[in-house]
Amino acid sequence: MYFRILHDESSGELTYLLADDLTKEAVLIDPHGCDFGVLSALLADRDLFLKWVLRTHHHDHLNPEEPLKLDQLKATLVQGDGQGRAYRPNDGEHLQFGNEVIDAWSTPGHTATCLSFAWRDRLFCGGLLTVTDCPQQPYAAEPDLLWESVTHRLFNFPNETLLFSSHAQPFHSVSTVMEQRRWNPIFAGSSRDEFLASNGCIPEVPAKSFLPEE
């Protein structure tokens, strides 16, 4: 199995590549059209066939050319709103690539149609926990749904599940469900009413504050 993380230094955005080395089928999570050349070269270098382009969330109203750029990857586009030629998966639907399966889960909040993708011991959760790091929309579109998605869906995954967001935080690009459930400065330390009173705006917090005090 092949797993690769690509980090855009200028925006902090993250893209993930998963591939079955035996069948050569691959998946891209949250790719960006501007990276088409790099992504195509990376796929060609390992002789991979791209089966799915998965988007945890998107802001095409701010960049209407993005879907057209992603079309160049010649794979089925999966996103929560199913607009255009995109495929909208059912909640919990299995998406097969090679001998691997990735599950699509509805986790609205950052945007109204956000998805998260579960694969093996990893959950790719988009902007659920890093709302303020999203350059296109630094606040929650649906704060009440965001609370539900985080506390009743994401936090119900096993403690050891690795969490990968779509935006890297300084010194903290991967976390676990246990870490976020116990020490997240907003969701672990606030009630639903307190969270909604803040309008779902998650303040920037140093990465070390996700960890327990010594």
C-alpha cells in the first residue's frame, strides 16, 4: 500500500494520495486543480490509475474553474453536494479501489455538505477541526451541524484513529480521536450552547494546547 501527503507551503492545504500497489488503483483526497501537473507526474511515476477524486469540502463559488481543472485528472469526482458531474455518495458508502475500501461519511458543518473519508485506521476529516485554517472560509457555515459532526460522529471513532485534516497547523499535521476528544480547546472544553454562542468560530490555538499540561 502506498500513502503520500502533499503540503502546499503557501496555503497550508494538504492533499493525500492512497494507492494499492498490487492493482495500481489510486485515490486522491482534496487535490487542487493548480497542482494538476505535479499530481499527474506523481501518478505516472508509480504507474498508478486514478479511480476516485474525493473532496471533503469545496468552495467552487470562489474558484469556479476548479472543477474543470480537476476534470483533467480523468477520475470520478466525489463530493457532498453532487453538483455537475460529481458523484454524491450515500452516508457510509464503501468506495472500492483495488483491494482497498474507503468509506464516505456525511460530516456537515464547515460547509453544509462536508464529507469525511475513513480508511483503515485513518480518518480524513477536512476542515472539521481546522476551520480557521481554511483560507476560503475561516468560519463554520453550519455551527450546529459542525458540533454534531465532531462530537457525535468523529469522536465516536476508536481512540487510536488517526485524524488528517485538509489544512496543516504548525507542528501538528496529524492527531488522534482520543487527543481531540480529551484536549481539543473548543469541543472538549465547551458545551454545545457555548460553542454555538461563539458562532462556530474556532480561535487559533497553539498546537501544544491540544496536549495535556505537564
